Amino acid sequence: MNKQRVIQIFVILFFVSLLLAPAAMKQFKSWQAEEVPDNADEIIDRYGFYLEEVSNEIGVDFTHVRPELDSKIEHINPQIASVGASVSVSDVNNDGYPDFYLTNSEYGTQNALYINQGDGTFEDRAGEMGVADLNIDGSGVSMGSVWGDLNNDGFEDLFVYKWGRPELFLNDSGSQFTRITDSAGLPQWMNANTAVWMDYDNDGLLDLFLGGYYHEDVDFWNLETTRIMPDSYEYATNGGRNFLMKNNGDGTFTDVTEETGLLDTRRWSLAASAADLNGSGYIDLVVANDYGVDELYLNQNGETFINASESTGIGFIPKSGMSVSFGDVMNRGQLSIYITNISEAGVLMQGNNLWVPSRQASADELEFQNLAGNLGVEIGQWGYSGKLLDLNNDGNLDLYVANGFVSDEPNTDYWYDYTKVVGGNRNVIIDANNWPAMNGRTFSGYQTNKIWMNDGAGRFREVSSAVGGALNLDSRAIAAIDIDLDGAQDMIIANQNGPVKIYKNRVREDHNWISFDLEGTASNRSAIGATIRLVWDEDGRQVIKEVSGGDAFSSQSQRAVHFGLKQTERIDRVEISWPSGNLQTIENPEINKIHTIAEPQDV
Amino acid sequence: MSKVATTGFLSKGITIPKQYFAPLLITGILLAAHISFGILDSYQKLLTAITFAVLTELVLHRVVTGKFRNLSSAYVSGISAGILVRSPLFWPFALCAAISIASKYVLRYKGRHLFNPTNFGVVAIIFIASDSAAVLSIQWGNNMWAMFVIWAVGLISLWKINRLNITLTYIASFIVFAWVRAQFTGDPFLAEVAPLTGPMYQLFALFMMTDPKTTVKSRMGQNAVAFSIALLEMILRLNEAVYAPFYALFIIGPIALIIEDQIHQRKLANKPKDEIAAASAS
């Protein structure tokens, strides 16, 4: 064989090996995949937990209905009316058991408030308690809700955000609600898909952040124009207004959005959550935006916010932000941020973001790196809620990601038509009239939710098909809840235009845990914004969590802060940073117990 | 060294070597677009694509010919892959760039490579790695002024290198076929014509279709090829192919080159031998 021939063969082999490389990588991964055990006990033994769907068994029968909007946009109604299924958890009647609220989104449908009976079952009492009938023609429809004790009376109050007029209800001792919408001073109309309770100025009163998605001038039932769509797929500037409403302490709120520096963009906000990210003692805000970059606002001593999106590294690459969840993923006492986006094979590969703070991150020099790819939690699908939680109580945060946009006629696909119009110039994309009709086609539908299990060594692996949580509805909201107070994180999944699903979590019995249910005194009574740090002196290990006023997408999990401990039997101390500035230390707390802790008056 | 004048005032005194014209143009457009919109996912991914394109070219050319070659075309392929490939991962950028360059050394016909390298790389990535990567289609800014500037600079540049007719024929054909598609699909004409106003087409119509190495020589032939690409693209679009223009060029491009060669051979065969000899001598 002459030299030229050898060279030719070498080049051809090189070329073919390049073409085969992705298939080889896939094959290698499939070889590594384990065989899944076929009974729950073996699964629990291997993965540490098993999810069992129990919705009907525990008395929960709720189906979300999407809204029918103005006939001018009927041809794309399924994709516009693709949100509204939500869940928020709270102990409404202070009986120690978590209850939850579900929203519906078609005129005439009822929202539901499921009260925990304490025996593992629930009963919907929204009607008798006055918070069911919110989807009334002319007032808009529900998109989500968040609980917070806005008047510090010890009972959690309810805020419902809508595509329409937001609604606010005071909780009357856990038995009834009083509607105070008309006197509260809230926006008259907005198309909101996120709201977060947060005490931004640490005055002991919960304030409210509201994120606008579609422009607030849009009334979806009486459209004056069809130019309501985003003006760009990646750099949209015509989204809804955001609001920061300061609690005046008398049941009214004042709009402080502009003076606090939160009015400088018009992005399409889909999700937000708040936590003290830089240890300044003041709560910061992260906003996930569709059609644009995400935003991080650092709180400046409770007076203003500065947009630190670029300086912290998260605000450069525009994607389709859908959810914000915090968690100490690396177990080193710093909160990371998980934001879902869209990944659709062959069409759009944005990847989800896991923003991990650099080790040196200080109050002045907070910086994040996207390690979603390194840790293996990048490629989801059409993501909505992405929630960091410890499903197997092994002390490492796992990740549940809701996927799926519009499931309609099987084996049909709207993606081609979508790419046609959204790739176009702003004058084309902005007008709903230019969007091709969906005609019952599926659009990134029938996608399975992801459950990524954290191995504690820097990798997550997807286990949804093994642990019983595989769900292929159009999931939107995720809430962690410990239904029977057994120390396992059960889950509620709200699905768009579909039934809510509740999963009971069976966790390995030798995995320990601890929970903290905080009650503020100098701080807001819900203790939203407080951080809890577990510390082990021997190896310097520490882990933190925050009390959240709403996170993920249209979700709010149980208020009590839960830590898995695996076989750890002792925690040296717990440090609680209250929003008031109080620092409290608890030495060697008892494990496998929910600790109810009131903020000490003089610490 | 052959040189080509740049536009306007530059043409009075400054000339740019021909092989550097395309690299400079695409770099300029990339920088303008990135500064305006931040179109790049990251510089690292772009650099990955450029590095692998250049390395592949360097190694394969050396292995095949025993010589080193100018790397400007590899740079263009790398930068194109860096812009066109969309993935949160790094390896699709490297793979697309390497495949693009390697295709030039493998898929050859009578000593000439048949496929536009980046077009081949992009189509390959769509087929072999669609679960890890996509191609620029809906992701980019769509500000009207930026679009005009990119089109204006691109069209003027094509005029300077005598390839303007290709792009204009393609645009005219696309618009006509967009109207035809609208009749078939019932969708608004603006929806059908919308892709032309987006970033993918700016790169496709201004650079990929007009690559001198993989376009036919006669003006009539170039126009016929551009029209054919638009026609096949219409058919593919009616079958809901998101990346129809890439597929159309992938199919039509090599066929056009082979037909051109056949025509050329036939002409040569029909000419008297002394004319051929004279032509060869000249």
C-alpha cells in the first residue's frame, strides 16, 4: 500500500470517527446506566427514596383549566394560556399540619384550599373560607399565590396574583378570610406570573414583589391590539411592569418600585425569589425573565437595589428564564441559584443554569459561575419549576424539574411554525396575527419531569424513571411539603390544564433529618428572609437554607426549613440569622424533630 | 498576491489581500452584532470552534499535502461554527468545526471539495447531535437597524467580490416562494417571510451560499443554483424542516458543482484538440 493510500485511509477514518463520536458517547452512557430494581424497598435501598402518587387516596381531586382568551388570539390560545397552574403551602389554621392552595385559570372555575386533616387526608374548604371564587368574568384569572403574615397576627394571609386584578385576603384566625383587595393599594390590573413576600427594609413587615409578564395594558378578554407578543425572542423590552409594594403596616401598600431601583427594565418576568445572597443582612432578589437575561438585584441597606446581574456574572446570556430556586448545592454555606430554561432537541438548546457562587464571594464581590453542565443538571426540556430539595435526606440537595409546554394532539408538533415567526424581525414577532395557528398541535408536550439526584461528589444523575416520580403532564409548579410530619419531603405538582399530583415520599429509615419552623417577633412573623446555618466544628462543614416567601415557578413550599442529615447524629450548633439582625445560636439540637423556634427578643 | 479593494473611501488607497477579506468581514459583523446584542453564548465557545477548525486544517493539510497552508478559510469556518452552533456544551462547537474542515479533505470530486464546509458541519451536527446542540435559528437580536447594517455591509461586500447576484436571486426567490407557501399553509405571508429577516438567514445568504470555493462559476449558473436552493427549501419547509435552507444547500450545492463539471467536460470534448491546447497554454 503506498503512502498516499495510507494517508487517504487515515483521513477518512478520522472523518468517520468524528461523525460517530456523539453516537459513541451515547452508547458509553447507556453502558453505564444501571438496571432499575422493580420493587419499592430495593429502590429505597439504592436511591434512598421512593415517590408514590397518592392524590386520590388522600382526598385531593383538582384539575386545572386553562383560560379561553379573546377570539383575536384564539389561533394561538394554548401557548398564551399556558400558565396558571400553581401551588402554595402554608399552615393556614396553625394546627401544625401544612395545608395548600391551588389556582384555576378559566372564568367560572374555583380555586381550592386543601386543609390537612392531620390523618394524612385533605379537604377542600376554599368555598366556605372565602377564597375559591376568584376567577370572575371581568376580574381576570388566577395565576398563582403566596402566603405571608402581612399583619403579624400569627395567621398566614393570602395573596393571589392574576392576569387581571390581584387579590389580597387577611386570614381571620384560620377559619375565614377577609378580602382587602380594594383598600390595599395594589395594582389595579397586571399580567403577573410571580409574586414573592419579602421584608426588603427589615422593618418587620412583609413587602411584596410582583413580576409582570405580558404588559399591564393587555386585557386578554378585551384586546385592543394584537401587538402583545414579545418584540424579540432574546432581547424583549416590552414585558409587564414589575412592582415592589411596601407594607405600610395598616393593610395598605405603597408602590416603591421606582425609588428602590426596580423599574429600570421591561423584561418578561416569569419567576422571582428572594434571599440574602451576599450575607449583608438584607434580602436580595433574583428575577428569571423569559425572552431575555435574568436579573439579580442586590439590596443596599434596605433602601434601594442595584442591578448586579452583570457584575455577578448571571446577566449576560439571554435565555428563557422560568424559575428561581435557591439552595446550598455544594454544602459550603453559600446559596446557589437554579434557573430553568428551554432545551428542545435539535431546535433550541439553552440549557438550565446553576449559578454557584465563587468561594471567595463576599458582600462586595459576589460572583457566580454556571456549573449546570459540570454537575449534570443542564439539559432539561421545556422547563418550568426547578426546585432544589433533599428528597432522600442524605444531606445533599436534589433537584426536581417540571417540564412540558403544551400537550395536545399526540405526534404533532408546532415547533416549525414557532421558529418561523420568532426568528423574524420585531415587527413580525410582536403581532399575534403573524403567528401561525396551532390547530391543536402539541408544542414541547408530553415531556417527563426530571429528578436529578445529587451524589454529594459533584454530580447529579437523573432517576425519575427509577424512583416513581416520572410524570409527563405539562407540569408548572412544585411545592415541597411534609404531609404527615414524618421528616420526608413529599411533593405537590400542579399541572397546566391537568390534574394536580401529590407524591408521598418514602425515605430510608436510617437517614436522619431536622426541621425548623421559625416565628419572627422583631422580624416579620413569617420569618421570611431568615437563614439557618447548621455547623459541624470538627470538619468545618456547614450548610445553609433560607426561609422563603415563594420560589420556583408559581410555587411556594412549606415554610418550615428542612435538612437531611443521612447518618449524622449530631449537629454542633444551629445559627439563625433573623431579618431583624438578631443572631441566635442553638447548641446540639435534637435530630429527627421539627423545632418550633420563636425569635428571642434580645439576642 | 491577488488583492481586492474594500468599499468606499478605503478603495482609494487601502487594499486587502483577497484571502483576508472574508475573515475580516465576518469578524467585523460578529463584533458589531455581539457588541449590539451579545449574540455569542460565550467567547470560550467561539474560541473552541476556531481553535478546532484551525487545528484540524493545520494537521490534515500537513498530513495530506506535506505543506502548511494559509488558515484564513479555517478561521472563517471556525467563526461560522461558533456563531451557528447553539449548545450549552462545548464539544458540539469543537465537533462541528472539526467536521467542517475534515469534510474538505474527504468529500472531494476531481480534486475539489463539494460541500460548503460549515454547511456540511452544521447539517452533520443537526443529524448526529440534535439532543445536545441546535443551530442558530431563533436566538439572536432582531433590531431593525442592526439588521439593515448587517445586510448593507454584507451586500456591498458581495458586490465587490461579484457574488451579489447569488444573494439577490435567492432573496427574490425566497420571497416569491414565501407567498406560495402562504397559499399552501394558510399562514400569514409575513410569517412565511419572517425567517428572512432573522439572523440565521443573514449568515446563510451573505456567507454560506456565496462561498467562492463551492459556488459555480457562471453567473447564470449561480442564479440557477440560488433559485434551486430556494425552491428545494420551499419544499422542505412545507414538510416543516426547521433548518430547510441548510439542507437545501447541502443537497443542491454538490449537485450543481458536479453538473458544472460535466458541462465543462462536455464542452472540452466538443472542442477541437488544437483549441484545447491553445486554451491550456494560455
